[in-house]
Amino acid sequence: MRKSYISWDDYFMGVAKLSALRSKDPKTQVGACIVNEDLRIVGIGYNGMPQGAKDDEFPWGSEGDYLDTKYPYVVHAEANAILNATQSLKGSKIYVTLFPCNECTKLIIQSGIKEIVFESDKYQHTKEHQAALKMLKAAHVTTRKIEVGELSYVNIS
Ligand SMILES: O=c1ccn([C@H]2C[C@H](O)[C@@H](COP(=O)(O)O)O2)c(=O)[nH]1
Ligand SMILES: [Zn+2]
């Protein structure tokens, strides 16, 4: 029997990382993969513009006038994964490449997700992160940081 097969955590975070590769955001690509209690993938997503938002009409920059940045328009990876879900998310886990912002945290809590597994928390010093942690604690949603190395698919061009 092969002994070098990947763990469930690596597998699901790998799917989240693969999804992130679809993002057109030049600065921060985020991927999310939601898994139910039977370890079935029930939703995936990445940060992208809403349907109908043409690439030449919506910006991907992060500086300058607010309306000329991506921030008011981009749909976050977690929101897309939740909206793409094929069934109830009660009791499920979400694997995300970046710790969810406070807005995604609200959606995660309301959808019944009970665990967040994340890789990066590069915005951990922000007020939004503090708010997210406060809500997660109140809702008894647990969080776990994991590190997944580079997977070989990343090198496929
Ligand atoms: O919970 C989150 C937080 C952020 N994102 C997306 C939204 C943007 O496309 C980037 C963040 O851009 P920065 O320029 O690094 O602030 O990440 C997300 O999908 N989920
Ligand atoms: Zn978010």
C-alpha cells in the first residue's frame, strides 16, 4: 500500500489552493472549500467579480478612490463557496487559504459551518480580524491553522 498519500487536511486545503489559482486579483488570491460531515466537498469558491462584471469595466487595483478599487465589487472566496453550496452547510468545515474577514465570518456563522481551517492570517492585526474572532467565539465556531506545502499541481502550467 502507498504510504505517501496526502491527509484529508492537505487534500481539502489543496482544493482551496487550486481554486485560489482561478482568482484574477493580482495581490491576494483566496480559495475556499467546504466539506460536510461525511468528508464530501459541498462548495468551492475563489475571490472574483460578480457575474456580469466585465474585466475591462471593473478594477483590480487596491489604491486610489474607493470606487476605482476592487473592494466595493469583489465577491469573497468564502461567500462564493457558500453561494455555490449544493446542500445545507450545517456542521460542515470550511478550508480557506486566508482567514475570513468579518463579513465572511458572518456568512460562515449563519450558514451553520462549525470549523474554519485556514493557512494564512496575514490580516490578523486588523480590527476586522478582531471582530471576526469575537463573533466566532460567541457562535462556538472553532478555528485551526494548518500549513500545506507546495503541491505538485502548482507547477503544472
Ligand atoms: O475573507 C476574505 C477576505 C478577502 N478576500 C479577498 C478580497 C480581495 O480580493 C482580497 C484582499 O485584497 P487585499 O488587497 O489583500 O486587501 O482577498 C476574500 O476572498 N475573503
Ligand atoms: Zn471576506
